[in-house]
Amino acid sequence: MTQAFRIENGGLINRDKKLSFKFNGKTYFGYEGDTLASALLANGVHLVGRSFKYHRPRGFFGAGVDEPYAIVQLYRNGETEPNIKATEQELFEGLEAKSVNCWPSVNFDIGAINNFLKIFLPAGFYYKTFMWPKSFWYRIYEPFIRKAAGLGVASTKHDNERYEHKYEYCDLLIAGSGPSGLAGAYAAAKNGAKVILAEDKPRFGGSLLTSDVNIGNQSGKDWAQGIIAELKTMPNVVVKNRSQIFGYYDHNMLVMSEKVSDHLPATKKYHPNKRLWYIRAKEVLISSGSIERPIVFGNNDTPGVMLSSAAKEYLKVYGVLVGRKPLVFTNNDSGYETAIELKKHGVDSVILDSRKNPESEIIDEAKNLGINIKNSFVVVAAQGYKKVKSADIASISEDKKQLGKIENIQCDCICVSGFWTPTIHLASQSGNKTKFKEEIDAFVPGQSKQNEITLGAANGVFSLEETLKTSFTAGSELSKKITENDNKIAIPNVVEKKSSQHDKFWCVPLPKGKNYKRFLDFQNDVAVSDVEIALREGYRSIEHVKRYTTLGMATDQGKTSNLNGLQLVSEIENKVVPAVGHTTFRPPYTPVSIGAIVGREVGKHSKPTRKSPMHSWHEKNNAVFVDAGVWLRPRYYKKGNENLFEASKREAKNVRTNVGVCDVTTLGKIDVKGPDAAELLNRVYTNAWLKLPVGKARYGVMLREDGIVMDDGTTTRISENHYHMTTTTAQAANVLSHLEYYLQLVWPELNVNVVSTTEQWAGAAIAGPKSRDLLQKLFPNSDVSNEGLPFMGYMEGDLFGVKARIFRISFSGELAYEVNVESDYGNFMWEKIIEVGEEFNIQPYGTEALSTLRIEMGHVAGSELDGRTIPFDNALDGLVSKKKDFIGKRSLQRSAFIAEDRQRIVGVVPLDKQTSIPEGSHLVKDDKAPLPNPKLGHISASCWSVEYDNPFSLAILKDGKNMIGQKLFAMSPLKNKVIPVEIVSSHYVDPKGERVRS
Amino acid sequence: MLYINCPHCGMRSQNEFSYGGDASVKRPELNKEVSDEEWDNFVYNRKSLRGKHLELWQHISGCRQWIKVERDTATHAIFRTFKADEEVA
């Protein structure tokens, strides 16, 4: 294929590097530096897709972020990405793209039938039609809407690209590298300020790349290149292209998405695909420029109708002609600039200007070039289906209400300019209340809310001279405040042509007897008639009109349609535009990949993985791990072909008959030190702590102020003013914050310090009837007899030369100990325990066996302390002191908490002694009762009792205390199970607790 | 994202802190008779203010100190910050 619409010379593309690419299966060529859009246009391809609702043919409308039409499905390096704007996607060798929203092909699209049914698809169509009958919703309407909705197709594969986050601080952040951004950056940089200059396009320079101006005796483009080259050499300046600042958040935090790799055939090794920058800026200069807005006329969505500025950009940046017989339709001088550029390349256009007889330097130049200009003329409608073939034009009366005689002229494109809309998104997001500027018929930023200033076209200033002056000054002043340097910059002289006032005209009236669709929003197919319907039906707020008609929604967020929509509403409502107001600008300014937002926090990277010092031993010994919060803990140690059930049963049984060892390093540990440590514990725990002697441990329960159990654990008095507190693995961080809260804010008079020591100690629980024999062999010099180290006793010991802490505490309900050594000796300790324990048939046990052991003993854990239970519910009311006050005590007097039939923990055994009860099952009286069956309680934890060799569960049951012996049903609709059960004591094994004291 | 001036560490991003609610709430003294209403007000009842609000934050990924922050709930403007034991005038 030849690039028939590429001019011989000119443009900023690299003509030495030809690139091949595929669009809808067909191979084309472009050049390095092209966008997909410019390369397609160079090949004369104008039909790129189908519209959202009516499936009308879609071409190119813009040349950048504002593009509402040219949305494609991109294929790159074995992956696919939907909703890519062809105007933003840079060309690379081997690029493949396809049209979206069309079937079977973009040329013949069956959905286009909607175009003929459009009378049935007005605003609010979905809301009105799919209301009834209700049963149709799931089977017919929803699947239909889902199929019809959306543009591209998301990949279902795992995204192998890498996305990074970066945090940055700077003195001055500049959004946009047009004349204003460059001047501001340069002045601030010269004052030594730390500057970040962000440009969303690949090329710096903004409007200077396409405008015919002179700065300091150079072309605008050359001046921009010079400034950028100098900025790049300065160590205090970061210049970033392909980087869109899309969000302005609180306290001058802005977020920028940098496309690192999208312009390459594949992401380079070790490079991210995108990098998200969180930038905290002292000052922000918003120099985001402006976007040309269209004039509304009949069939203005036909491929070949595009913004005049886009036509100029395709010509000047990419060397591409958007047509050979262009019609320029304008209400201001910008259209003339496009026509002049086209003329310079030998293309004659016809200018239709809605104004009667405007005068300016630019218009004079056009006249001198002999361009055909028709004043007080408008395009009534574009003609042609898949491409503009001609235009119906007519003169228009001074009041813009009457059309003259309609004539048809041949053309292959219509370049339209309805003046400029400042890009105020970032300013508005910052909290700035925008104001309407009559002279330009658009909103501009008002009073600054944060440390932000908006300059240049984004502020509604279209004179280059003024833009440069204000921006150089702002750059100097803002940086001077921060760096206290004051290096004067000479502001270069500017040569630009003066423009005349634009015409407030924005919409061509319908000629008599014609019913052309006149589109406001091209991406969502919202026409003038749709907004008229919404207003007729009573929608008044612009926010409601937006949502009812979808005006300004979807991926372009109405960058070209919002203002015209407002004009229409204000006309119908007979209000001025500022009284109608604009819809809220919310981040992001342009769509941002979800991958970029997520960054590296995917899979295992979403949280750090914590491993105990004995982890490698567990791995070597066939441990199967389970996530316990951020920790990895052995769930069971697999022997041969054992499954989880068999292994955990074996391990638990071995604890009950011999001795087992369990890695308990993950338990939260907090050192509590100071003369008032006992007093703190006494206030934090529900039981009494003032008389705990040195060398003794105690089990404690702590509440929140609302009376709900927060955590439990043992705390040991190591020395006079030193306590070693343990918490559950899950609550460790919360308990520390809780203690700090009371020490710092509520009782600062207490002389206590707390610090987390979780990672300082490795812990091993040694449990089982033979544990004392083993312990004695591990600590031959210590007296670990029942008298020497009684239940809840503590001592220090010497483990083959390593200092160890020995606690006689038990979670398993067996005679048991916990040995702690400093973390670095953890593996040494573990290997010694295994080695010495061999003669006692020691086996390691994992969390599954640990659970089994604690469940059949009726010991509560996280599944019972679930943030909804009080001490009574967990049969811990015996630990609640009646004498002293403590955190949450007052709440325990609440009527619900002292109710006679208060829920309480019970044991549950299936009547058949065979069927395991799924956790979460509901306990009900009558399994045949109509739904919703009154729930009496729920199963909190289930295990296979190794003591009795049958299933056993714990449950929190209403009036549990009086339910022992009752027969109920455990129902699990999820598992589709109904199990007849008997309620028993939660202390299923060793109810008197003799083993731990043996 | 808020930028909070920790009185101990200086300006830090919000993601280093965790929120701790209304700082003007005073816990009733220990061992004191407290009416149901008084206790309810302490545990549950909070004003959802629009405007200046004195609240607690903990510099959880920093110095771990609880601090008081005077913040506008509507604009997120932070006026002043205080150490835990500082009197707020």
C-alpha cells in the first residue's frame, strides 16, 4: 500500500524508518513518529470503527486525548488491550489493531440496523424499555445490554507486564509543555527550583509544534526544542514525555501516568509498562492548553468531519493530508490557519465562516493566498455514509436562525472549528471554583484553592505574547519564594498574527423538513434531540442530563462535547451558561490502566510475606504452608501420600499420645516495661494482674471499650518491671496500637513503655504427655519437674549454650511448654528439639492439628473472637473481675450483654458421628421450617476429634448454657447439607483441665 | 492524599498514618459511676461535623505517636497538629 495522503516533505516523523502495521487484518506502512491515526490517514483510511449506540461509521475527529471516535483494540506482543485511542497510540513495527463495536466487520456492521431504529433508541431508552416484565431482566435484557455495551474486549489472560509506582517531591510541577509550560519551567529552573515538566504527548512543545509564530527570531518549534534541550541538561529538572498528569488530589498531591513502553513493540527487560508517579509539589503550574470544540451540524459524525486543529496537526507534525478537497467550517480565525497551511501544501480549501465580515491579519493572509472564503455561510449537513462526499451548505441570517438556499458542494473532508475550550480539569479537581468567561464562551479557573496557577490557553489566554510573559513571570516568582534566587530572564520577543473575535455561534439549525442527526457527543451518540428529550421530560440539573443522556460520559469524558451540551441546555432553559454550570471534573483526566494503579501490589507482592526462622526446615520436611495473615505457617507436614485430613489427624494424635512440636513464632509479642506495667495490664485485661509474681504467666482477655473481646493471650512477668505479652498472630499490630493509645492519650501518667518483640523471638510449642521428659533432656541443668516449673510457670534455661525462655503454657490442652530463643537461634533450637525428641517419637505439627487440639479442648481462637462476642459468649466470664475496672467493663452491663438467653459457646457433635459439619453452618430447631429459618447460632470451628474419632465442632449458640443435650440441625445451604446434631459441652476433651497441670 | 505535619517527624504522607477518630472524646475515669447515657456518648455517639474537626491520627509507620490533627472535614485543609499531650487552645 502506498501512503497516498503523505506529503513529500515536512512533518516531524522519521522518514528513514518505515514501519509496517496491520489494521483489520490488512498491512499498511507508516513512519517512525507516526501515531496509528496519522499512519492510517496517510493511507487514506478514514473508517476506523462504529459508534456506540447506532453503529454509525466512525473516523478520526481529533489528534490527541480528546478523540471520541477512533477507539481500537490493540494487539501487542501476544496481548491485547481494549479502548486504545488511535490518535494517542504511537506506531511501532508489527503493530496490530482492530475496529471495535462492529460485527462482522467495520465495513458491514449488522448493528447498524440501530441507525434505522434510532427513533426507538432515544435518551433514556434503556431506563424506559427494560422496566418490565421483571422476569425478563435476567434472561433477556441484561445479557442483551451487556453484549451491546462497552467498546473493546478486555484480555482474560494474566497481565505479565510490570507496573511501577514512584513517589516524588518537587518545588514546581508543570502540567503541559506548550509555550506556557516551557516558559514557566525555564524561569523556575534558572532559579534553581526542583522542576518536573510533564507532557502527555511524545513530543514537547504543545501548540508551538503547529502554530506559525516566531519567538526570539526562531520558529516556535525551534525555540521549544532549544528550551527542552537546555532543561534536559539541568540537574534540578525532570522532563517527562508520554506522561499524563491525570489527577489533582488533596494537599498538592498530583498523580501522573508515564507510558514507558506502549510505543515499543515489546516492553524491554526490567522496564515497566507504565509508571505511576505520586508527586507532592510545592507549587503547580497548569499549562494544559485548550481543545478545539466543534460546531454542531447535520450528520456531523460522518468520517471525514474533524477538528480543524487536528487537520493542521496531521499536516504539520505527521506530513499527512486529511483530504484533497477540504471544506473548512469555522466561527473564528483558527479555521483560516488550517486553510493557510493546506494551501502552502498545494491544497485548495473552501472556508465557510459563520461571521459576516471578520477582519484580521490571519484572514488577510488567507485572502492574499487566494483562498475561497464564504462569509455568513454554514455547513447544514455532511453527505456520504462511510466518508464525507459532499456538504449541504447555506448562508445564514444575522440572528443565526434562518438558512438561505441550500446548495451542495463536493468535498472529501470538513475541518470544523467552533473556537477553543480551555482544559480546566486539573484546576477544577484541585478545588478551584471555575468561572465563565464571556469573551471566549468557556469556563476558566477562578480563585486558586491549593498552590496552583493556571496560565496560557488553559486560562483562556490565546495570545502567545501574553502567555509567555505571564508564564516566565510566574515561573520566576513561584521559584523565588522557594529557592530565594532571583535570576532575571529576558522575555524573548514574539511575532504572532492577531486574531479577530470569534462568533458565539455553535449549532446550525435544521432546515425545514430535514431531520438530520446533529451530534453533541460523538462517543456516546448523544444528539441535540436527545438532550431536548431529557429537558422535556423534566431533567434540569446538568448532572442529571448527563446521566440520562450519557452526554460527556465514556472514555473521552466529553472533552469535545461538554460545552456544546451546556450551550444547548442554556438555550432551551433560557438561562446563561454559567447558571447551568458544568458537570464535576473528576480524576482521571484520561483513562488510566488498572495495572498502573495497582502497580507492583499484585499477587504475593500485595503484602510482604513473613517467614519464621525455621521456615527452611519446614520446607525441607514437606510442610504444606498456609497464609496466616502475612505469615506463612506449616499447615501440615506431608508424609507419603497423605492428604490434609490424614496428616493433621496423625499429627494431632501424636500430640495426645507422645509429643509434638509446633512453630509458634508468629504469635504477637510485646514487651511491657516500667514501674506501672502491672497497672497497665490490670486496666487492659479483664482479670486481675497486680499480684502476679515474677516467674509466672497468666492468661488474659482484653476488650474494646464496647465490651467486645479484642484479643487474648498469656503474659508473663519476666522480672519486677518487665512483662512479656503475647497476642494472637492476627491482632498483634492492633493490640500494640491499642496499648499505645491508652498510654499516650488516656493515661499518660502511667510510666510504661511498650514495644513489639514479635520478630526478636523464635518460638516452639512442645506439647504432649512426653513433653516434660523431652524438656528435661533439652535442659539437663534446669529443674523442669511439676514442682520446679508448675503450670503457668516461667524460667530461663540453657539450651546447649543458647539462652532460652521456657513457659509452661498450653494451647493444645496437653502438658505443654513454649520455648523461645532469639530469632537467629530459632533453627538451632528447632533442630535440637527434633533431634533430642526422636526417642519420644516427636513429630512436628502444623496449624491444622493445632486447631484440632484447641477445638476439642474448647479453647477459643479467632473464629470465636470474631469481633462480635463478649467474654460470656466464649465462656470466659470467669476471667472478668468484679472488683476492678478495666477497658470495656462498663459496656458489659448493656442489657443485650446480660440477657438471660445470651449466646454462648457450645460443642456440637453430629448424631451419626460421621458427617463433618461445615464451618459457618447455621443451627436451627426445625430443618423443615419455612425460610428464613430462625437461626439459633452458627458453627465457628470444626475438626475431627482425635480423642473420640468423630467430628466435633464449636458453635456460638443462643442460650447456649441451657442447650446442652438438645438436638438441633446444622444447615449449610452453601454445601447443601442438613445434619442432625447434639449440643454438648465445648470442653469435649479433659473438661477438668487435668492434663495441663499433670 | 493528605500531607500531615507530624509534630515529632515533620511533613509526612497520609499513608504513614492511621485514623483514630474524634480527639475531643474524653474517656470517663476508671472506677467512676457512669450513666448509660454518658457511656453511650463516649463509646458510640459522635458528631459528623462539617468543618473544623479535631481528630486523632497515629503515625503508625513512623514514630508510632498518637497525634491530634485539626482538619476541615469538607476541604481537608489541615490547620494545626499537636502532640498527644499538648493542650489545644
